[in-house]
Amino acid sequence: MDQCALSYNPPKKLAIDERRTLETLRRMRQDDDAVYRSINNICRGC
């Protein structure tokens, strides 16, 4: 084998899980922001 083949380290499963978790948290934050905006708009109309 050549040196490049020996030095290649595929991404770890943990890194994939971390990216998925961060993406999920980002989506949750966006959803929360939308809910807060809706609540604020309703309360302003009272």
C-alpha cells in the first residue's frame, strides 16, 4: 500500500452524530423563534 492509503482516516461515526445533533438543535431553535414571534404578535393585539 502506498502512504496515502495508510494515512486516510474516514470520518468517525461520532462526528456524523454530532453534526446531526447540531442540525436538529438548529431546527428546534428556528421553530422556537417562529413560535415566540407568533405569541408576541398575538399578545400585541390584545
